[in-house]
Amino acid sequence: MAITKEKKQELVAQYTDLLNRSQAVIFTDYRGLTAAELGRLRSKLREADSRYHVIKNTLFRLALQKADQPVPEDLLGGPVAVSFCLGEVPPTAKILVDFAKESKILTIRGGLLNKKPLGVQDIQALASLPSREVLLAQVLAGMQSPISGLVTVLSGTIRGLLNVLKARAEQLEGASA
């Protein structure tokens, strides 16, 4: 069944809007997945603030051009589904990589991050990054470590000075008695 011109324009507008709101776009080959598996993947991605759409390649090329994004011709051949990362990119990449390992059917083709092409290895590297909270905790620990070391050194010096003064006071009390 052919798609009407109005429906095509609507799809291009929807893709363009999603591209403009996305931090990254990840292309996958979904052939062989059942409707239930696609539904399960979509719900997992929704939890990570991402959307997963089976796209029409010609319409998506137009949307990429309208959104001033590069058109990765090598990724847009055959049936393609696209994950739009509206939130953080690493959780979306992790969900897709884990689902691809689990299903052994889904394959990741590549992606776009800030108008730059991503390879499969780049997406796997993004997936292996710890969560934002863990990264912030690591940065905080790295900043806190030198400060706590300085406090330990300074308190040790002050403690040593107090011990010397206490010993001298005891020595003076012993001499006056």
C-alpha cells in the first residue's frame, strides 16, 4: 500500500523533530525480530528516554538533510531501524548492545553523535561507560582525595605540635614541684 504525500511529509517532519531533539542516533538492522521482541526493545529504550523507529530510508535521508545532519549512505541500505537518544547516550547504547547479544538477531550498524559518524566499536565503547551517577562519584572522589590527604598531613602536624607542647608543660610542672 502506497503512502500518501501528506503522510510522507508528516513522517519527514517527525523524523526531523526527533533528530533535532536527539543527542545521538543509532542505526540497527532489525530483520528477524518478532513483533514481541521489538515491543520489548522499545519499552526498554523508552525507560532510557529513547525512541525506536523502523524508518523509510528515502524519507529519513530527507529528514537528515533538513536537520543539517550528515547522511550516512552506508548505514541506510536495506531495512533499518533507528534509535533516537533523547536522554543520555550510554544507557541507550548499552540497551542496544545487550539486546543484540541476547537476541543474536539485532545488529548494530553505526550511528551519529553530534553530527559525527560512529562505528560499531564506538557504540560498544559508549555502552561500556558507567552511568552518569557513577562518573560523578568518581570525579568527586578524585577531587576529594587530595583534599583529605592535605587535611591528614595538616592535622598530623598540629597533633605533633600539641604533643610537644603537652610534654613541655609536663616537664615544666615536674621541674617546679
